[in-house]
Amino acid sequence: MEKVIDRNSVEHYLWGDNCDSWVLVDTVGLSVKQESMPSGTREKLHFHTNAQQFFFILSGSATFYLEGNKVVVAEQKGILVQPETKHYIANETTKQLNFLVISQPTTNNDRTTIE
């Protein structure tokens, strides 16, 4: 029988500067997380050797830095980040940023931090 996923009952952790992550799905082949970033926060520049990642912005606006290029992704839009792409996401607005990040395969043990 299939299980309905509830954000209130899944693993939760804090990352970066008080950012939230809820692990909705975590298998070898697929990771789905809902994440939240307060205003003025960012993650560290990094890349994944194997995983491609799709970021879908639920609310707010995200700024991505991909290989040194700045890309702003508005609410209800998404962006695909290919493996080996040096990147990070930032919330450069005054509002909370909420998004889904879908990784295939999982990013567990597949992250190289650059800065």
C-alpha cells in the first residue's frame, strides 16, 4: 500500500543560515525536498558529480549562480541544474523563499563544496 507523505512527519533539518529542509523522498535513485530560505541567505558554491537537480519555486524569488552566471527564477517557475555544474541558490529578496528540489539520483555523498 502506498504511503501519503506529510511534511509534518518526515525528517527535517536546518542547513546554512537557518534554512529549513524537509526530506519528502530519499531513495538511491530520487530525492525530493521542500526547502525554505529566509531573506538574505545563500548556500555555498558546490557541484554534484552524478545528480541532476530540478528546483521549482513555490513562493518568493530565487537567485541562482550557475558557473558564475546569475539567473533569477520567479515564483511558480523552475530550473534544471545538470551534474558537474558549479552552483548555489540565494534569497536576495526581503521575503521568505520556498521551493522544491528534486535530485536524480540522490545527492547523498555526491556533493563537492568549493567555498
